[in-house]
Amino acid sequence: MKVLVADDDADLRDLISFTLAQTGYLVIKAADGPSAVQLFERESPDLVVLDINMPGMSGFQVCEAIRRRSRVPVMMLTVRGEEEDLVRALGLGADDYLNKPFSPRTLLARIKALLRRAGMENNAPLAAGRISLDLEEYTVTIGNGAPVRLTKLELRLLQMLLANAGHSVNSERLLVQVWGHRSGGDRQLLKQLVHRLRQKIEADPAAPALLRTAAAGYKLVVE
Amino acid sequence: MKVLVADDDADLRDLISFTLAQTGYLVIKAADGPSAVQLFERESPDLVVLDINMPGMSGFQVCEAIRRRSRVPVMMLTVRGEEEDLVRALGLGADDYLNKPFSPRTLLARIKALLRRAGMENNAPLAAGRISLDLEEYTVTIGNGAPVRLTKLELRLLQMLLANAGHSVNSERLLVQVWGHRSGGDRQLLKQLVHRLRQKIEADPAAPALLRTAAAGYKLVVE
DNA sequence: GGCGCGTGTAACCGGTTTGTCACCGGCATT
DNA sequence: AATGCCGGTGACAAACCGGTTACACGCGCC
């Protein structure tokens, strides 16, 4: 189990790392935002612990950058009582939030709870109904047709819809999951992406059978 | 979305219930541990908010009892700084933990995060009497009739009324909840919306049987 | 440089939804 | 009876929404 710890306070960083390492986690440390993002990409950890107050690039920005790429559990740290921060962090897709100062035991308990919860629901299926995704090849196959090449964004959109196959997914959530947190306004992006994806996967793009418009979003139809 | 709130402090219980109801959740209240467990079995809510300090049967015991039957998200409440409690609660399988006192905003943000993590923030049909809402499809079904398509505002109005089924809801509150902060006075909007909704759900829109005009507002009649 | 590709942005269309106005009738008060 | 208030109704216009076409930008690659 790999954990990325990002905090500019060396003492705290070491305390956390020590605690986690002692419990058996493999810890990767980052001292600032940019290197956190970079390490995240290189190491793809299973969980991220993120201080909000970092010079250069705030924990919010890091969280946003991470959410643009992954649904890995993120735990944010900040000083006690900044309610705004809490609301904002959770809105950005963070999964938990811990007030400083905290004890190692508390941190461990929450990290375990987070991993337990995440373990319960990651490994999103890559296939449903007649649709199956190939993340390596960047292709999708419908029924027994030929694989169709997808772009990065198309793949991500399809992956999100596939993870909720049969159920409609809110436009807002799709925007967050596919692009990262561009709040509002950017419906056009989603419109376009859906349009382009339909051209590729629908037998008749004018009458979508797979990628249907649903109230407040889209859904993947599976028989 | 059904939420069970268990707390022996009536004021706090009401505050939480009010906040959640206003957001559109259907709230079930319990004043002590045993009735919380009982209500949990009967109502099978989608989320449980649990005070730790309850007479008779502690929140821990309730949490344990619930975990024995279900993996429903559980949020624990207790006084600030009892770290032992936190560790114990998370160890028992609780999913989150909130220190009192907390603000309604914080509670809401965390509950939403919890539901999102559990992957069930939509598609739970709300129902009361012969009326059942499908938030995912934007439809309402009366008795065993065909589902009727609703618009965004109609759905929101019905959701609010459904959350308080059987009780009249003040016009002012409906305005705030459906449209967001409109400086009052704009009753015309509500009049129209009610009118349009009645056209869709009433057998005889001229003699409303479900969506009745009540003192200073409207109410949903459930038998 | 020229090319194709992936992505973002703008503009338009047709249909739906929503906001606004004007008017009606019941009811209580004057 | 006149008045004012309130809820209900019909009609219309403005705003919005999803789909679509077209085009611009940045980028890697011949």
C-alpha cells in the first residue's frame, strides 16, 4: 500500500511518514505542491495525504490536479476551525479532512477507514453489456465489432459512464471527473465530448442507443 | 434519500433534521439507541447520523448493531476532543465523525461527501403514500399509473413537499428551497409552478386531491 | 513549414422550460 | 355594493438546453 504525503512542514511530514511506515505502508514524501503532483503521476499511490497550506501551490490546487487524473482517496490537513476550507475541500473531491493538530492514532484510524471504504468500491469494471474498454490500447469495443480508438477525454468519459452503467450520471459530476473542477459554465465541453464520442460508438449517432441523454446528465444503456 | 438521525438531544436532533429536510432528504428521527436500531430495521435508511452519547444504549452499540446487518454509511457525532471515541468509532466501522458543535453547512458537506463515496447520491426513489419520485429519471409515479416526466423545478417542488408529506409547507420556504434566495414577494412563480405540476399529477387538476392548498402554503396529501 | 489530431470556443436551431402579465372568481372587510 | 387580497388560469415572451456545424489553437510529426 503506497501513500503519498505532501506537507511543507518537515517535522509533521516526518511524523506522518514515520507513523505510516511503522504500520507497514510504503511512504512517498513531497515538500511542496508541484512535486506532489509530479510524484503522484510517477508513483500512482493508493492514497494521498495533503496539507492545504503549502507555499507555491495550495493543497486545493494539488487536489484538483489529482482529481483530474484519478479517484484515489485524498485526505486533507489543515488548521482547526476553517470551515470554508472543509467545505471547499470536500467539494473538490477530497474524501476526508483532518484538523491539525492531530494524533498519529487518529490519522491512522481515519486512513484505515478511508482505505477500507475505497477498497470496497474501486476496481470499476471495464465492461458492461456489449461495451468493453481497453485502457491500455485506448479503445472501446461494441458487441463484436472492431475496436474503436478513443482519445484521452473520450476514454475518461466512457469510463465514468461505464462505472455507473445503467444509471444516469450528473453533468456536474462528469465535468469534475473528466476535466477536474471547472465549476459550471463549461457545459459546452461536455456537449462536444458527448457528440464526438457518439460519432464513434453509436451505430446511428443521430439516434443514440448507447449513450443516452438522461435528466440532468447522461447514461450508458446496457441491456 | 432516507436518513436516520439518532440523538437524545431534541434541539440538536431537530436542527439536523431541519437542515437535511430542507436539502430534500427524507428524515427519520430516533431519540435513543434501541429505537434507532428498530427504525433502522424498519426503514432501511441510506445513511445514519448517530450521536455517541445516548442514554441506555450508546452510539457505539447502535453502530455495532447496524454494522452487523448493513454497510450503510454511518456518521458519528460527539463532543470535541475525545480522541478515544474517534478511534473506537472508526474501528467499529463508522465512516465519518463530526465534533460538536458543528455548523449545518459542515454537516451537509460531509454527508454529501459520504454519500458520494458510497456511490449513491442519486437514484434512490423517494416515496410517500401513492406517490413515488425517481430523481434519476426525473419522473413521478402515482399509484400504479405510468411515470410522468417532470421538469427540474417541478421535481424540486415535489421533492420538498414529499420530504414533508402530510404537512403543509410554508410558501416562503418553498420559494427559497426551489429557487434559491429570491427576495420574497414572488408568489406568482410558485402559483404557476403548482399549477403546472397539478396538470401533470392530478386526475382532476381543477379539484386537487394530492397537492392541496393549505394555510400559507401547500401540502401533499397521503392516505 | 505543412499536416493531422485532439481539444476548446462560438454561433445557430428547434424544442422545452420558465418568468411575466393580465384577468377571473371567491371571500372577508368596509 | 365597493374594495382589496388571494389563489387559479390562460397566453405569451424570454431564457435555457441539447444537438450540431464550423472554426481556431496548440502540438507532435513528417
